Amino acid sequence: MSKPKTRIMYIEDKSEGLNGPARIGRVTFSKSGRSVHYGGRTFSKVGNGYKFNHVADDNGDHFWISGPRKDGQDRLYPQSSMPIEIDADVAEEYWREIRGRKD
């Protein structure tokens, strides 16, 4: 049996507006790749969302989930002053592998 595929991703809650709480964390993909699991929740991919691409299975909230960018400009509206949290268990790998920092 193979291990589920995981990846560090950018996860932004769009349920209350265009700029919501966001974080960088490791998600686990379903076998089909049509849903991701993060923080004890499941998010299903949608193709017709306006400014969102996943819906939380538990309550229907909208989320933007994507691969993090090298330049750190992950927000759709980067002028937001809201911080992007980085999960402690992926922080070192994120800064080294994605952002390319050596220190």
C-alpha cells in the first residue's frame, strides 16, 4: 500500500471575503487528487468558484488552496496586511525548499 501524497500548500479562508486568514501547511491529497485534507478537515476541489477553488466538506466554506510561490506573494490581493501563518512542522522546509533561503 502506498503512502498518501503530501505537499506544502498555501491555504486561505475565503468564507468571509476576498482576504481571509491564511497559512502555509502540509496537506494530504485523496487518491483521486480531487480533495485535500488539512487540519482534520477535507476540502473538495471545485471548478466554478469565484475567487475560491475548494469547498470545506464540513460546512461549505470557501478556500483558496494552491502551491506556495517562491516570492511569497501567495495572496490574490497581496496588499492585504493580514499575516500568513506558517505551520511549525513545515517552516524549515518551506524557507529552504520553496523560498530558497540558505540560513
